[in-house]
Amino acid sequence: MKSNWQQLLLAFVLAVFCWYLVTGREKVDSWVPMKVEMAGMPDGLFIRGGMLGSVEVLVRGPRGMVRKIEESQLVYPLNLSDITPGKNVVGLDPASIPISKVFDVVEIRPSRIELDVERRVSRDIPIKPVLGSPVPEGHVLAGTRVRPETARVTGAEKVVAAIEDIRTNPLTFGPASGAMVEERVGLDIPEGLEASPLSAMVTLHFAPRLGEATVRVPVRAFPPERVEIGQKTVTLRIKGPVQLLNDKGFEDLVEARVDVKPGAEVGRHDMPYQVKMPQGCELLEARPDKVSVTVK
């Protein structure tokens, strides 16, 4: 009976050992996700496209150990030390996968990565202000000033080379903003680029919009008791702010006068006259240029 017990125990141990040899060492295939990390990137280069964040690896190994791999996080170190500007095809080497030798790497998906590489450059680009409001009525934009005048833009060489200017965000102001508007506004930086600074001080100067008007005004003589004028009115062509020229009372603001000096000889004379106008106006033409005056 004692001998039978020992034989039964030995048979059980042998059965468990055989089961372990068959099942514990059974190999299975499993797809394992693996992150990709760049290493050795040369200075001055920029990857525009094609970079992958992860790949999949088909691993073959013992069933129990494969399950542990799936639960862990693996990283594929992608060596980019040899890349150059342009299209680069980088193969994924199974030998670079940090995994135990008890596993076999059957397949990597994808097996290669195509990278679009460009040189990374910096360039000073002019800043262009953008108006988000119409110029106040009756005015024109007389001048703009941007401080600083340029922004240092950094990015892919082809993209930076194609940029003519960096625009500001729209600058808004009211209809009665006066002769000057000054405000700090942010820059509209194209996607994928870096810039310094990120804002600029913009100053706008407005001036009255000018036009021309022809008016007919009476001629006055001084002193009136000694002078009689034969030409009662003159025609004047005047340049000035349109808002002023269009005012109904503008003609009343214009004066034509003849000043007769003391001791002037009695009789008829053709004399020049002076024109007085509001500030900001300019006399372009006067018809006639002289008027007939009789000194008494």
C-alpha cells in the first residue's frame, strides 16, 4: 500500500511536469502596440509630415509571457541622425526593439516610415497692420506706424520663404476716433510657425479727405465810404476738407476784399483783392484776378 502511494505521487508529479512542458512552452502570436520616440534629430531640420506616434509589432513567444508583454508599454527608439532635407525613408529594424530574446519579432507594421524633412530657418518679416473698422467718414488714412516693424519668424524653410508679411489681428476703432488711433494688437501667425514678438504697437494717422468747390462770393472794399466797386462778385475755386466744402454755410466763411491805401489817387483803378478762407483750405483759382475800383 505504501509503495502504491509513492508510485501514485510520482505519476502525478510527472503528469504536471509534462503538462507544463506542453502548455507553458506553447508559442503564440500577438500584435503588440509600441510607441515611437525620435532620437538623434540633426539641428536645423524640421519634420513636416510622415511621423508616426506608434507602430504595431507581431510577437511570437510563450503564451504566458506574451500576455505580460501586452500589459507593458514598449518604446521604439527611432534614430534620425542620418536624415536630410527632402523625402526620407526610414526602415524599422526588429533588432532595435527592446524585447527579450525568448520572443521572435515576426512583423512590424508599418515596416518603414516616410518622412518629409525640411530645413528649419528664421527670417525677419515685415509686420502689416490690418484695419478692422472703416476709416472715419470724411477722412483718409494718412499714415501708419508699426513698432517693431518686423517679426522674427521660424519654421520650415519653404513656408518661411513664401511669406511676404505677417499681418496683425484686425484693429478696430470708432467712427469718431480723431486724428490718431494707437493700440497694441496681436499678430496672426500662420499655423506651424513661431514668431517673436507676438504683438505690435500700431499707430494710425487720419487726415481730412480733400476735395474742390467753386463758390461765388461778393467783394467788399475798405474803407467803404471812399470806394465803389464795379465788380460785385468773384468766382473762386477752393481746395479743402470735403466735410467743410459740403457745408451749406461754407460760402459765408469765405471773404474777398479790396483794401484801398490812404492817399490813393481819386479815380478808377483795377486792383487785386485778398481772399480769406477757413484754415485747411487752399485757393486754386480766382476769376477775375483783379476788380474795378473807383476811389472817391
